[in-house]
Amino acid sequence: MRDGDRGAIRAMEDAGDAVGRALAQAVTIVNPELVVIGGELVAAGDVLVAPIRRAVQRNAMSWHTSELRVVPGALGDSAGVRGAAALVLADAPERLAVLVAG
């Protein structure tokens, strides 16, 4: 895709548009300030993220998108593992207290 393969670029743009249209519904309901796009495909950069942004702007209510930022995640494909580790570690102090007291 980095070599300018128009078919691959078009496929990524179409995928970004589809994701953005679906995301626009969530934005309209939840009204977030920030949407982080994660996963392996974010390595495609603006080829994917720009069409997501455009589709959200086009399909969500304007007062929900005026301050909205749609950004690629910084963690890449390790986000899931890091999130799982964070969930486990969040309960660690309480679990340790129970084990020590027990």
C-alpha cells in the first residue's frame, strides 16, 4: 500500500468510511470528546483514519463533532494485551490484602 497500490488504498478508504459511518451513530449517542482508533490497521495511518474522520463529520450531528477529536491509538496492536494487564493489576492490591490477611 505504501507503494501507491490504488486498489489497496481504495479498500482502506472504503473501510474507513464504513467504520466512520458506524462510529457516527455512537458519537451521536455518547457525545465523546475523543475517539481513539486502535488495532493493527491503524498502521495504515491517515489512509484509514482520515476517511473515518470525514465519515464521522458527515454522519454525526454537528454539535457532537465540533470539539470531537478522532486520533490513531499510540499502542498499536499491543493495546489489547496492555488493557488486559491493566484490568488484572487494578485488583492486585485488594487481592494481595486478602491473601496476606487470609
